[in-house]
Amino acid sequence: MRLVIVLMILFASTITVSSNAQEYLTGIQWQMPPIIKAGATDSQPPSDAIVLFDGKDLSAWENGEKWKIEDGVMISGKGFVKTKQTFGDCQVHIEWTAPTPPKGTSQGRGNSGIFLMGRYEMQILDSYENETYFDGQAAAIYKQTPPMVNVMRAPGEWNSYDIIWTCPRFNEDGSLKSPAAITALHNGALVLNHFELLGDTPYNRPPEYTAHESVGPISLQDHGNPVRFRNIWVRELVPPKGEKTREPFIRKGKVETPIEKSK
């Protein structure tokens, strides 16, 4: 019985100490983040995703009638395709495979590209045992940076890109306020870590920023190679929402102490 009483006293003292523990509070009243349902696998779209291609039709794409579908796979045809819907900050998932047997070398082998906002290219290329200039290989931001690693699978095997895109911002006078940035995984490996783009990604001149709308289409390139695509989806990114109701403070028990601003 004595042991039980001792344990109860210790437990009560623990509660007292924890109730008087110091706690930092931000002073921000956050809204509850939306609840979404995850996909059945990491490659399947979560419930809030906009599906751009699920193997059935190309109705989400302009010029889709000039590409074709075989066995639930989208095959590069004549001319670019671009989404009818436009996007700003977003998460993009896309799976693709290079033609097999492989034909050509360097930029002439399994070449395509995904263009964010229709003008900033992340390269699609058969870079499996196929040398080319490094800032033009698979997962490069074209003519700006190579990927950190080459994690390309062999032709005929499926590759995945998972892209986190932050679009550029412009001032009212058209000058650049903040550059575009991209984080990307190729086959699950991080290849671009918040890389800040130098501008657009042309072949024949240096990159530059020209003011444009805050949203734009996602485009896929026709480079004359029958690259195949599947399971394409996008999520629009909305920052958490909250309202600052007071300055940050420290609470210890019932005592609240404002945090002094550093001078």
C-alpha cells in the first residue's frame, strides 16, 4: 500500500511539473489542413490531383488528336501537346519510357521534354548508356544545370519524374521579383534540389525572364522520337492558411511572457 501511495505522489508531481513546462506559441491561428486520400501507390494520384492522362483519352490536351494511345499509353506524335488547363505552383507526376530498341545517339535518342508553364524545360532523353552534353541529359534543366545523378532506366523500362514547381514572380513593371525554382525526383532519387532557374530554356540563346501570366500550361515536346507516357497528374499547391492574432510568446503555467524582438 505504501508503494502505491509513493507512486501516486510521484505521478502527481510529474503532472505538476509538466503543467508548468515552458511552451513557445507563435501567435498564429492556423486553419486545419485539408484532408485528402492518398493514392493506392506512390505513383497513383491522391484525391485532390487533376488527372491529365489515365490511359483513356487525350481530352485534357490541346493538339492531342495528333498523338495516339496504344494499350493505355500516350505516344509522342506530331507537334507539342499542352494542357488545356493552366497551373502556377504545382506538383507534377509523369511516367515515360524511351523507345526500344534504342535508335540514334546523344540528343537524337529518345528525346522529348516537359515544359512547365509552357516555357521552362526539364529534359526527357534516353540517357541510359548514351552520352550527351550534361545539361541536356535526362532530368536536366535544359542548358542550365545537369541533374545531380543519372538514374535512368534502360530503354523500354518506365521512368518517373516527380516535380515540385515554384513559378517565377514579376513586379508590376515587368521586372523579376523572384525566380522560378524546381525540386525533382527521377525514379525516386533527388536530382534537382530547389534549383533556381536563370530564365526560360531555349536552344539558341541565353536564358532570360520575360514577364508572363501567373499560370501557364504543361507541355510535352515532340522531338521526332516515339517517347511513351502514362500516369500524368498534377496538384495545385496552396500554402497553409493562418491569421496572426498576437505576437509570439512563452507560456509557463498561467504566466505569459512576450518574446522581445531582436534589435
